[in-house]
Amino acid sequence: MRPSGMSKAATMEIPINGNGDSRTLAEDDGLEQVSGDLQQVMVSGPNLNETSIVSGGYGGTAEGIIPTSSIKGSDMHHSDSSQSMSADQAARGIAVEKFDVMKKWGLNTYKCTKQMLSERFGRGSRTVDLELEAQIEVLRDTKRKYENVLRLARALTNHFYSMVQTQHALGDTFADLSQKSPELRDEFGYNAETQKLLCKNGETLLGAINFFVASINTLVNKTMEDTLMTIKMYENARLEYDAYRADLEELSLGPRDAVTMARIEAAQQQYQAQKDKYERLRSDVTIKLKFLEENKVKVMHKQLLLFHNAISAYFAGNQQQLEQTLKQFNIKMKPPGADKPSWLEDQ
């Protein structure tokens, strides 16, 4: 792990021509002039409360009357112009905001890409937490192994389900032949009973294996995956942190004029923000790895005990122990008469 202070030398060799400083957009002087003129017209305009302006006395001619509609029409024209200008200003503000977002994203992408290439070609330094990275590698290796266990357990479930279905069909066939073959009734009869018993015990074992598969699937594809997503965010934050750190180091080696000092100050603020983000995510990863390990041990202890007891009881022919195993782990069997297949639907 690199110290929180600044490194003495920049390690990247790819030059940067700019450091993220942006030029301000020029204001539209013509638009401001039109707005000022409009305000002046609205202030010095006629009194809209008057209904008419009469040049003569009572009973005079209507030649000096200015209709109110003409005054209102002029005011509506100015109002429409004001609304149009407000809409233009709002659109301009949105466009400037989007441009700033795209500019920041582009600069950040450039810095991170430069840092990534620099690390890949051995020219740049990277922040390393040896203990944390070792734990992350162990997690990834554990996830690969557990995924293999999950794949094999699902294959076992599929094969065993096919065997149970075959036993069920064979038992029905033996029972039918027992009724239609008087000379072999007893032989077909006890074979039919044996297959039905094996089928029943097989369905009980399938219930245990299915529960085992569902628990491993949750552990691998939800719990572990959630931790790996946080790790991915942490690795991205580490890359950004090193990119802004290298940028600040490079600026610090340059001249110390007024412009450069302003850029260094801005780079220092960006560096500090990335450092805080990096340290926060590193703490999150450490905590999640700890809780994941505790949860994994607890879950696997229960599931491996279930798997062992169920398999042992089935192949020992101990139906009572097999059923007791399911009760011990609170596994509910599917009600009789439900649609088949019974134990593959939840996978």
C-alpha cells in the first residue's frame, strides 16, 4: 500500500498535454442586449389598465381612440418573446451541463486508460494491498471450485432423478405382470414392492440433494457474486486513485508559475476525492470478505452434514434415518400427487 503522501517521482512515461482545465463558454451579448431592451420596453410601456385614449371631449369623434386590443396585442408579443428567450436560455443551460458531464467523463476515461496501459507495460506504479489482494484471489479461486461442486451436484440430481423415474416405471410393470402371470405372481410382486420402496427413498434423497443444490447456488451466485461486485468497484476506484495520483505527481515536477499552481491545486482536490473513495471501498471489501467467510463456513457446515447423512442413509437402506435427516434440516417434501418432475422445478 502506498503512503497517503505524494510520491517523489512520477513513473508514467506517456505525456499529458492538458490536465483537465476547461475553458468557459462565451456569453451571448446579443441575447443580453435583447433582454435589456425588452425590459426597458415593458417598464416604459403604456398603462394597460386604461381602456382607451380619447383626444376629444364627450361626444367627440372616435378618430383619437386607440383600441385596447392593439395595446394587449403588443404586450402579448413581448410576452411571447420573453418566454421564447427563457426557453432558449434553459436549453442552453442544459446543453452546457451535458457538455461538462461529457468532458469530465472523457478526461477521467483518458487518465484511467493511460494509467492502465502504463501499469500493463511496466512503466507506472500502482497501489497494492498485498493482504487484501491475496484474500480476493482466494475468494475467486473458491468461487470457481464451488461452481464446479454446484455443476456436479446438479448432474447428480438429473441422473438420480432419471433412475428414480425408471424404478417407478419398473415397479409399475412388475405389479402389472404380477396380476397377469399367476405362476410368477409372488416373484413379480416382491420385486414390484422393492422398486416402489427404492423409488420412495430415492424421492426423499432427491429432496435432500435439491436442498443442497439450492443452498450452494445461493452462496455462489448471490452471496459471493455480491462481494465480487464490490471488489470490482474497489478495483476501479484503485485505478482512478492511481491515475489522479500520477497526474498530480507529474504536475508537481513541472514549473511553478501561477497557471501551473492553479492546476496543481485542482489536481490535489481531485486526488483527495479519489483517495477517499478508494479507502472507503477498500474498507467495504474488507468487511464483506470477513462476513462472507463466516457465512460460507456456517452454510457449508450445515449442507455438507446434510449431504453426508442423506447419502449414507439411502445407500444403507435406512429409510427411517433418511426421513429423520430431512426433518432435522426442515426440508419439506413435495405433496403426493403433485406434477412431476418434483425436484427439478426449483433449480
